[in-house]
Amino acid sequence: MEKNLGISEKNASGNYITDEERKQLLSALHSRLFWVGQRIPDHVEVEGETYPLHNYVWELVQKEELSESEKSRIDKCIEMLSAKEMKDEKELEEESLTSEESRNLYHETAGLLRAITNLKEIESGIFKQNTKRFQEQFANQRVRDAKLWLEFINKVSK
């Protein structure tokens, strides 16, 4: 289900977005949970080159440790993505866009922001810590659930 981006249905027919709709899109990008439901783009085009962004982030997530050269490449990638994100956001802020164009640009920009956030967390190790903590909590919850089911089954079978 897509977030309500504040674009009216009457503009879905190809009319340009209003200033109010533009403000709502920009505000959504700057909200605390902008990334919820956003997918990192499969590919990103920067300066005429296409990069497999989603796969790159996924490969980094799978690594146990990062080398210094990988961290350096992550920094360069973050720099490149940040420049593209700022360009896209400026376009969203200033260009005459239809509803569909603005929606597509919003999702691309939010996806870039999510990729940047994930890359920063991967590089710093926060991503691994959060993943490990989540897995431990999930495992503990499964054990608690199993115990509750066993108690229930024992009470019912008596």
C-alpha cells in the first residue's frame, strides 16, 4: 500500500502539482520515518553510469567485516548518492512536475535516502548490531511463545 503523498486525485490526470502538494512531498521526505515502505532502487544512474545499488547494499549487509578499501568505497558511494539525492530533491522543489513525475521522483529520492542511511549504518557497524539485537529478541520471543503453547497444551490435555 502506498503512502498518501498529498497529491490529489484530480492531479493524477497529468496536471501539474500545486505548491501545497509539493510542500507535502518535501515534508514527507524530511519526516522521521521517510524510509518506511521505501525500497532501495535496483539501479541508480549517476553521470551517465548505471550502478546496481540494491545488490551492492545487499552484498555489504552479508559481509561479516568490512576492509578499509570497502569502507572507502562506501564513503564514495554515499557522496555520489548524496549529490544525486540533493539534485533530485531540488528538482522536486523547483520543477513543474505532473503528479506521476512527482510521485516517481519522490520514491526515487526516498529510496536514495534509505540507501544512504543503510550504507552509513553498515559502515559504522550499527546495522550489524541492530540486526543481531533484533534476531536475539525474535529468538527469545519464539522461546517464550513455545513455552506458552506447551503450558496451554498441558492444561487442555488434562
